[in-house]
Amino acid sequence: MPPPEKLFIYEIEGRVYPPEALTGEDFLGCWREGGHSYLFFGSPREAAVKAWVATLTDARYSSENVMNYSDWEAGQPLQATSMAGFHLCPVWETPAPGPGELVIRMEPGLAFGSGYHPTTRRCLELMRRVYDDETPRRVLDLGTGTGILTLAALALGSERVIAVEYNELAVLTAARNLKHNQRRSQVHLLQADVRDFAHLPAGLVLANIHLDVLSDLLAIPEFLSKPWYIFSGILGTQLEVFLTRLKETPLREVETRHENMWFTVLARGIE
């Protein structure tokens, strides 16, 4: 079903896990960041949240924020869109792909995974370039988010994806999207630190994640043994820093694409 028009977000100091009494139909999820938790609802629940938090000894209620769901998704309307030969369609709409387009059904949830971000578009374009050359059987998707790139890899012919994501809310959304596309059996979805899985073998690595983690990955020797890499999530002047670090590895830059100061790099491993 479509997302709610409004989001009611409750900030709590402390890492909390809401009880079943709070996780009804209007509960959208809990985002934990550092020492804070953010509870998302589709209707006002301030009184109930405050009453529950008051029973906890290691948490404190902080604030309520109300915003439009469209603003959470950067003001973009949630509707079907086509890019790089893919037709990304919300699960509440009927797909209407163009000739030859591959359909991916999406429930964006609250994890910034609608497909509208420039890094997603550029990743999909560079994936097309890789798959035009060869079809990687196994893909390692580090920072999978809502699973768009994982689903794209499978739609293009890959047999298996290991998808790793640290954020719990994103993992739950990715799991639903795998189910929507009937791909659950082909994906090993993990909630974990991507650096702990950098050693796994793969024909293609997808790493749409922030620069600090990309730099850490490039410093792991076992990570540098794959044939193809797509790095993204690189903003503005970070590109020069990233390319400098890339040159210190056996990998070589093949192509770099950008949109609105977001950069995506296709790299080749040892051939």
C-alpha cells in the first residue's frame, strides 16, 4: 500500500526496541543512529511513546517531529520511473515498462531507496556497461540500502548476491523488496559491517556508501581481488581523495560518471 502522507517521528535518547503494543499498523520502523533512536509512525503516537519511554531506565524522550513523506524522499513524488533500461515501480502501482525494460518492484520505506538519487542512476548505468561485457555470476553488494542494485544485478542475469547493510530499517525494507520481486532465494541478506565481508569472492562489487568506508575497503588486501567494482556515494571534492587512494591499489579506474556533484566510479581489478 502507498506510504502515509505524514511521518510522525519520535526521537529518544538511547537505543530502544519498541514493544508489540506500539508496533501496530501505523508503526513504520525504528531508526537507530549512535546513541539515539527514532520511531516512525503514520499517525500521532506521542502520548503512547512518552508513556512507554517513562518506564525505561536507560532512555529519555527527546522530541516529536512531523513532516511530509515526500519531503523525507527529497521532495520527489513516488511514482514509476525508467532509467538505464530498468522500470522502477512502486509496489502499489501496476508496472508499465517500455520495450525491453527490466521491471523492479519497489517499496521505498524509510531507507532512502526510491531510486531517484543520482548515485543510484549512475550505478545502474555502469552496471549496464559491465553486463554488456560479461555477466558476473556472484555479486557483492556492500551498503545495499533497500536492495535496488541487488535486484538490478539479478534482473541482468547474476545468479547470487550477498547483500550487506548496517542499518536495521534498510535491511527490513530490502527483505520486503526481495519478496516483492520473488528473489529472496537468490540473496544472502546480512545486517552487518560491510568491512567484515570485503574478503568474499565475487565477480562484481557494488559499493554505494560513504567515503570513509570506501577508503577502509581499499585498505583490505582480500578486497582487491575481484574483476569489477562500482564505487559510489562520493561527493564533490571527495572524488580527488578517492581516486588518489584507488591509484595506491592494483585496481584501475575505467570510467567516472557524475550528476549534481555525486560521483560514481567503475574500476577494473586484476585481469
